[in-house]
Amino acid sequence: MKEMVVISGKGGTGKTSLTASLASLSGASAIADCDVDASDLHLVLSPEVQRLESFKSGHEAVIRQDDCIACGTCMEKCRFNAVHEARRYGRPSLFKIDPLSCEGCGVCVRLCPEKAIDFPERTCGQWMVSETRYGPLVHARLAIGAENSGKLVSIVKNEARRIAKERDLPWIIVDGPPGIACPVIASITGASLALVVVEPTLSGKHDMERVFELTKHFDIPTLVVINKWEINPGIAGEIERGATSAGVPLAGKISYDNSVTAAQIKGIPVVEYGGPAARDIREIWHAIERRMESIEKPSVIEV
């Protein structure tokens, strides 16, 4: 299987729109939306959910009110101000733990003199397996304020790989998260190719260079795409030269095209809508295929 991850140094570069079009052009692929903090690939691919699973990670403290004697030890010892007192007229105060503030350290559980605090596993979100016109889609929804998105990314990727193997699909196409942090590392681990999407700005150039350092560290073949390149041809040229200096080939440039917005409104990939951007993305897909062929069949140097 060929596994390509589309990433970017920051959000809003057009990464998801490009991923949807590449999924359409691939013909047969397992698709994974690993941007679990702000998943939106489903808005374009219109999936039908077939399977829904809870994502659990870490623990949270919960006070059993019937056993609590309102001694206040939990509030005194909590370093995250997660325990709050609710005063009641003529009755003992109630102590409650704010699940958004609780870090799951377990100090209150250990120090409670009445052992009145439970410590269940925390439900941090959901992950789903859906069907689309372009193939199976594995995606997720991380709960508000929840952590461990890197772990959820790994679950999404592993399930996409399992489905691709089960159905004998030649491609796994991953919409990765932006940036260079833990979720990005989880999304590119084991990938055949990373496709970095960048906009022609100075900050975009800087973000691209940081992503290149990451993919180089993990020894992942990389291509770069410049989106909306006409808004600043000068910077676009600098980005192309910088990528070449870093040993990263240019897969192509995408035109600034109102058809992209029109396609999003219709809820379809831009390659199915048409326009200059659609033509550019088709050329980028051909460049990806050529790059994948060179990775799979490395040239032999005779000595």
C-alpha cells in the first residue's frame, strides 16, 4: 500500500480541500482524517457513518456525593483549581470537580480520607468508520478541552491501514493536522510520502522549513505544493528555491480560483467542479504518482 500524508505548517492553507481532490483522483483508497482537533474532511466527502467508537484516554476524578463529608481536603490539595465548593443553607457544602479543569493526576483520589472519589477512565471523544463515494473514511471528533490527540491520530491511522489491507486498496490518503507537534508526528509515522501545502507568505515559508526538518528527521520522502501562488509570485519563487535547496521537489502550484469556494459550497472536491485549480491538482496528482514510482523502484547505480 502507498500511504500519503498531506500536512502543512499551519491551518487554513487548503490542505483538506487538496486531500479531498486527491482522494477523488486516486480511484480506490482508504481515507483518514487525522486532523482530529478540527476534523472537517467529512464536509466535502459526505460520509455515511457505519461504525462509531468511544475514545478513552487518561482518567478523571469524580466525587461520590453520598460518601463525601465535605472536609475540603481535595480542594486544598488540588493544584489545578478543579475542585469547587457549593454552599447550601443549613446543610453541609458540596464539593464538585470540574471535568474541564481536572488533569487526572489522582492526588485527590489518593488523599481523600473517606475514599469518596472515583477515578474512572476519561471519555475524550469519538472515532468513526464511514463510507464515501471515494472509499472508506476513518475520522474522529475530539471532545472540547480533551488531550492526547496524538493517541487518537494513531487509532485513526491504524484503522485506515487495517481497512486498506482488508479491502486490498492500493492507497491510504491522510489529511494530517497542521504544525509540527505530537499529532503531526503520529500522522506521518510510517508514511510513504509527505505532501506539504504552503501559501506564498513569509510566515508560510518559515512554517514550511520547520515541516521539512520534521520529515527529514523521520526520513520520509517529501513533496511541496504552493497554494494560491499568484497572490505573491515573488515569495512563491523563494519558496520553490528554498524547497529545492532542501532537497524537496515541487509537486506543483495551485492557482487562486473561485471554483474552490464554489466546490466547497456544493460539498464536492474541486476536481469534480472544474476550473484552473482543478487542472493544477490533476497535474499535482500525476507528479505524486511519478514520485511514488521512483520510491518503489529506486534507480540502481552500477559500480
